[in-house]
Amino acid sequence: MDHEKVTGKRFFYVTALNVIITITEFIGGFVSGSLGLISDAFHNLEDSLSIVISFAANVIGQRKNDVQKTFGYKRAEILAAFVNSIVLVVITVMMVFESFKRLTQPQSINGSLMMIVSLIGLAANFVSMLILFSGSKNNLNIKATFLHMLSDTLSSVGVFVASIFVILFKWNWVDPVITILIAIWLLKEAFSVVIETVNILMEASPKIDLDAVSAAILTVPEIVKVHHVHLWMIDENHIMLDAHINVKKTCNMDQLDHLYDVVDKLLLDKFQITHVTLQAECSRGLDNSLID
């Protein structure tokens, strides 16, 4: 099976599980009187939309490059990751405000029903999280969706723990306190995805030392200077470099072809730069600096 089919099946399974959780928590929340379950149900409903966005972006991202999009469509997934991570930040902030409200206005809760529904939600969310885990390592789009599933899993854990305290001690305040702690951690994780996606969309340089790149290129004997360097990312897995190089005047076209191959392999092996474009010059630009 190819990557697209595997990813498509993963998104389908996660969406189906999420819909089941949403319906279960809405019913359980209304019957038990648990605002926490109802709030989590709305959260899961939003997550279902996020999963659909992620899947659509994943399908678009698999398209080949064409005359309109010569770099391809991979940034559709970056855009989806940005949108989903921003939504997660907003939802998490709302969770914090709602938790503070519930601290000041405690409500009567059926702890036993709350526990049963939270366990169902926990199991389904945990399975969803495992389905997306492997893909989240190298794909910001899947990572953003994975964080949504992780937030749901942690919320279910929080509701379950709170239900124990409600049943044993009638401590209804434990639920919002746990929610606040989880939200703080989630804000940190979601915000890191926001920063990474914004950097890619703004074509910021990845965390690669340009001086080290220049030094590596200058190890090729025919190259005497590197200038006018641009380094950016198309997505989280494709790093691009564009640079002007000054070569020795004795360098002919055959040597240039070999030189380009050498630099391509050198930068791929040492810095994981996947696409290199070089403009060879003799004296032009000798006075320019690295990024001029």
C-alpha cells in the first residue's frame, strides 16, 4: 500500500472514532449533568472538522507539481497544520476560562456515569492517538491532528480522575484544576507547531548554520567564494538552497557539471538540503557578502 492509501485509512478510522466519542459524550454529559463531558464533546466535534481539513490537505499535498505549482502542493499540509494548531490554541484558552468559571460555580455531577463515559472516550481517543503517532514525527499536518487527539486523550484522563474524586469525596473542583494543568501543556505544544508552520510559510531559514554551509561548499577546490545565499523550506522535509558561487577562471562546462553533482551530494549528506540551485560566476559578486 502506498503512503496516500495508508494515511487516508488512518484519517478515516480516526474520524469514525471521533464521531462515536462525540455522540457518546453529548448523551453522557446531558444525562449525568457533567459540564466537563459536554465541553469535551464540543471539543471532539471541532476535532472531527480538523481531521477532515487535515485529510483534505494530505490528499492535495500528494499531487504532482505542475505549471501553476512548480514546487508542488505540499504546503497545503503546512496551511492545514497552521489552521488546526491555531484552532487548538483558541480551544485550549477557552478551556482555561471555562475551568475558572467552573471553579467559582461548582455543579452537581453524576460521578459514576461521568467515569463510564470518560473511560469510553479515553479508550477511543487513545486508539486514535496511536493511529496517528507514527505519521506525526515527520509531518506537521498529521502532528497538528495528533495534538488534537492527544488533547482529547488527556481531557478524558482528566475527566476520569475527576470522576474518582467526585465519587469518593464530592470534590467537583478537581475537574477544572486538572483541565487547567493539561491546557497549559497543550498551549506550549500547539504554539510550537504555530511557530514552525509560520516560519515555513514565511520562508525562514531552517536551523542550519549558513557559515557552515558556505565552508562545506568551499571545500570543493574549484569554488573560491559563495554569496547571495537563500535557504528556505517548502515543507518540514524539503530544504531548498539557492546560491551564487565564484569558480576559478580555468573551470570549463564539464567541470561545472561535475562540481554541481559534488555540491548536491555534499549538502544532502551533511545538511539534508534536498534541492540545490547554483549560479556559477567568475569575478561577478566577489565583493558581495554571504547573503547579499
